[in-house]
Amino acid sequence: MDQTKQKVAEGPEDPLDTTQTVESVISHLSPSNKEIITVTLHGATNLPACKGGSEPWPYVVVKTTSEEAKNQNSKAVTSVTSEPSKAPTWGDTVTLEVQAEDVGQEDVIIKVVDNRKKEELLFYQIPIKYLHVFHPYHFELVKPTETGKADEVTAKTQLYATVVRKGSFIPRQAGCNLTALEVFLRGINEPLSNNPSPMVVIARVVPNYKEFKVSQMNKDPASLGLPITPLSFPIPSVINFDVPQVNKNGCPQLSKPGGPPELPLWNQSFLFQGRDGATSFSEDAALVLEYYSSASMKGGESWTFSKPLGVSVLPLKSCLYRRMLRGKGLNGLRIERLPITDTKLKTISGEAPTVDLSFQLLSSERPENFLTPNNSKALPILDPQILDEKLSFSHESLSKATVSSTMNSSTSTRQEAEEEPHSPRTSREMEIKSYQRAIQTMAEDILLLRKQAIVLRAENHALRSHLTQEEMEEEQDNADKTQKLVSMKQKLLLSKLDMKKLRDKVQHLQNELIQKNDREKELLLLYQAQQPQAALLKQLQDKLRKMQALEETVKHQEKVIEKMERMLKDKLQERNETLPNNLQGKPSMAFPKLSASGLPQGPTGENLPFDLYSVLLAENSRLRAELDKSHHQSAPIILQQQALPDLLANTSDKINLLAKLEQAQSRILSLESQLEDLAQRWGRKKQDLATQLQEQEDDLGHPSNSNNTDLPNPSTHTKDYKQPSNLDPLMPSSETEVIKPSNSSRSEFQQV
């Protein structure tokens, strides 16, 4: 993978700068005394929602346990998805550098964080010491919980990532001079006419291509697409990280998406080391390149690729191995037109597409020259037409290969002769050597044909067994279909019975609904019939409340009158005690006699003072005005006292008592007449209200025999209910202290 710039999301793990440069994977090696952990985040499925219930907007942070303990910000941060999603797709590769001596204690921490709330959604921790060097792990990570079991909410939450641990040198296999095989995939040679999206490539080296094809025909999951290693947390077992020494399906590696769709270009370098690389050259081994559409890389779908768009196969034969060792400088070859088979892709010229491929053998543990787009052009070119797409040579290709090998060997012999003109070898020896090479090539071809015959017999046996298995499966499928048909008939019968029950229930509910509608209509009619009676009842209740208020007013007036009577009685007793005997027999005297000077005289003949005379005149005028007001029910009129000459300087108690007595007598007469009139009217109203109440009770008690026309007309009594307002206002206490009703008025009031 070439160098790319990666956008870093804002968050608690953000670096200071906004971009970071991902180390090119072409180097394949880490710096001295360090190790590099590369993590490619493909996507996730069923992410949990945020605490508020909102959809997450996720990105991924990768760091070591030491960085987590020190709360340091990590630069290994992926980009944020374009929009909130519970099934995001990133496709970003981030790197971590770890000191070689700290590998045993460090773990890789992978956290999924929400971009808006900075909330941690997922947390994973993988020990670095469990990872094998240079082996690509394709993990399916399950969300960890406190109890070690996934809860119901996150039971299906999965994160897909590829993790590779890179060392500072390539380990060498025992007894082998070579360390690894490097394959450099450049791109498609001619523009495509029917490719809608970029493509990704899965590269693998298989020890036996025939067995690999049989596994694919049998739909072995390990041979289809990209194999997955599920990891459950916390602390996954070390067994999940084990790598077998020989894998018949190889160790597949995934490339980055190649674009544009019309002419995909990858410039991707794959490193196959150990038993999967330099020691895998044999007559049955092959390099397999499978092409898939990158549009299917959505969440978990990137791990369950559908059918590939095409396949390229390069046989890793011993002759190819020998040709690679003949090169000068780099021990490699270049194929410019390796065909893509089993495909529907077409170029603009209508032919099948081809790819440009280079590969070399690495002999050093710390190689310095890896393949690049520039130095791969200097490699010798291999004609791919001598390779059969079924990993075997046809008769024509075999003869062509034999002739070409003979010509190549003779050419190489002549070149060696030209390069070494002073060699002691004779032409006969060179000819014998060329014949020996031809015989050796023929022997290799014979052995190859024998091996191919054995492989064909095994394949024929496998196909027969597969055919037999298919027939058995077909019979079993027929039996299953018959059983399913019977079960479906039973389910259909049960569904018909359920449908009948539901129809009966619906009919019953409809009948109940009709009955309830009828009942509702009856209640509405009854309610409409009761509306006039309710209005009448409300009017009668209002009248009854008014009558009760009138009774309370009358009772209150009775209490006031009784209190006034007591007060008048007490005042009269005091007056009788204080007045002299000669004045007690003359209560009817209206005014004192006047002297020759015009001043009033007392009962003994003395002159009264002038101010007392003015007071008596003013009081007499006020009492007459109040008496007129009580008869005409008009507003009270307050008469202002006329200012008289202050001639009467001294006041006689006797004359004052006489004036008050006359005032009291006149007031008593007016009150007696008013009380008599009011008592008569109140008695009549009380009798009328009692009669009306009795009539209403009789009408309510017998509604069937009563008519609305028999009810009393409330308009005829409207004025009677308003009569309490005709009562005269009570006099102040200062004016009623000397008023006392007569015995005749009291007896009449008690009778009423």
C-alpha cells in the first residue's frame, strides 16, 4: 500500500495536527529494536446507541496500554464516517510503534468513540505477544462486557479489523536460504467497459491448487473470500491466535480498493514468508488472485464476499523458481499480461482483461530492496502463454515449452560461450550439456504428467463422491420437501380454523356494537327528554335559595329590632329615674313654652339657653326627614344645622330630656307603622313561597301525572323574590339608642 494521508477525527484522542501519514506497507519491516502493529478497520455492525438514545457517529482510536495508563493522546485514529450510522465502514489503516522489549507487556487497545458526545461505545484489548509476526489476522471482535458474556443489547455487535504484527527482520526457515516471496500487483492493463466500482484483491499462495478448487466447490468457508477469526472478550484465548504450519487454503491478504473503476490500479505489495512463501514452490502450488467489488465491503459483508468478479492463477513451479534465480540483481520476474479467468469483465475491445504482476524471492532477513512501481519494470518478462489456466500444461503448450526451453538453454549456452570465449570447453561438451538439459526437462515433464494424472484420478474420485453426495442430498431434499408440504397443509388447515374463529368473533363484536349503539340512542333520547325538567329544577332551586336568603334577612332584622327594643327600654328607665316628678306626668309636651324674650322656658319657668333650642330644632328636622324617607323609600337626606347665635350658653338637663322624649316618641310611631307594614308583606310572601314549594314537590313526586302547563310561572313571582331590597336600612346605633317600640307593635310582629 502506498503512502496515504488520513483524516483524523476530533475527540479525546486527537493529535495536535489534523492529519497523519500512514507508513507505507512497502517497507514490510519495522525500525530496529521496534515492532509495528498495523490495524486496518474495515467496519462494524449493530453498534450500540449513545446514552441519550441517539444514533452514533463513530470513529476508532487505537493505542497501547501504556498510552492508556498515561492518558496520552494517540495518533492512530481513523476518520469519522460521513453520517451517523450503526453499521459504519472506514477502510482506514493505522499504525502503532512498540519497543521490542515491551512487546510482552503491551496490549493493543481498540476503542470506538462517538464523535459528537465523545462517548466510548466499544472497547477491545488484544495482547501483542499472542500475534505471530507477519501473519495477517482477520478478526471479528465481539463487544466485551463485565461478566464476559455479551448482553442482549450488544449480543450482535461486531467490529471487523485486520491486524498485522511486523518485526525488524524476516525469520528464516530452517534449512532454507530464502526468507520470503514478495508479490507486487500493479493493475489492469486495458480499460474496462463494464466495471461500475473499484475492486479489491484477495491474494493467497496455496500448496495444492487442485485441492483448493475442490474445497471451493464444496463451499468450504476457509477457501471462500476472506476467512474470519472470531474473538470473544475479555482476554481471548491464545488458541485463537494459533497459525498452522501448513494451510491448504493459504493465508489470504486483502488489498486496498483499486481505482478508478475503468482502469483499477493497486501498486500493492504482498509478502508471503515462511512455509507460505519461499518454500512453497512445487508442481502443485500456485498464487491465486481473486477480484471482488469494493461496493460489497459494508460492515460485516466485507467478510462474506459474494462470487468473485474474476480469478488469476500463477503456477509456482520449480522451473519458475529456477528462472527467478537466473536474474541479475533482483531475483524476480515480471508478467505483463496475466489473464483474468472465470469473469464477465470485458475490456473496451471486447477481450478478457489482464493484469500486470511482478514477484521476487528475498534471501536476506533484512532486505532493503522491496518491489516498487519503478524497480519492478527492470525485471525480466515472463510470457504467460506457456501457463495453462488449469494449472497444467497442454500438449501444445508442452511442446512449445520444451522447444522454448531447449532454445533458451541453447541460447544461454551460446551466450555463455560468447561471454567466455577463452573457456576450455569444446562444442561437443556444450552440445552434450544442452542434450542433458533437454532430457532433464523432458523427465520433469514426464513426472509432471504423472502427477497430473494422479491429481486427475483424485479429482475424478472427488467428483464422483460429490455427485453421489448431491444425489443423496437431492433425495433428502425431496423427502424434506414432502414433509414440508404436509406441514404446510396442516398449517393451512389450522389457519382456516383460526380464520373461522376470528370471523365468528368479529360477528359477535359487531352485534355487541349494534346493541351498544341502540343503547346510546336511547340514552340520548332520555337525556333530551330530561333537559326541560332539569332546567325547571334548576329554576326552582334558585328560587328556593333566594327564599332562604330572604328568611335569613328577616331573622337578622328581627334580632336587630329586639336589640333596639332592649336599648330603648334601658334608656326610658334611665330617663324616668332622672326626671323630676313634675316632669314625668307630661311626656307629651312637644316643645317648651316661650318667654317674653322669645326664648323657651323650662317646666319651672326658667329660660332655656339658645344653643339648646337650636339643637332641638335641628334634631326635630332630621327626624321628620328620616320619617319621610321611610315612607317614600328615598335616599337619606342629611340636613345641615343652621348656625344660630350662641345666645343659650347654659343647657338644662330637663329641657334636653324633654326634647329627646319627643324625638323618641315620634320615632317610635314611624317604626311601628313601618314594622307593621313589613310584617304583613313578609307573612304573605312566606305563605306564597310555601305554597309554591309544596306544588313543586308534588310535581316532582308524580312526573307521569304532571304536565309542564301545571308548573307555576316563575315570571309571576320574580318581583316577590326581590322584595328584601325594599327593607329600610337600619339606623346607626347612635340614633337608635333612645328608640323603643310599643307593646302593640311587638305583639303584632310576634304573631306574624
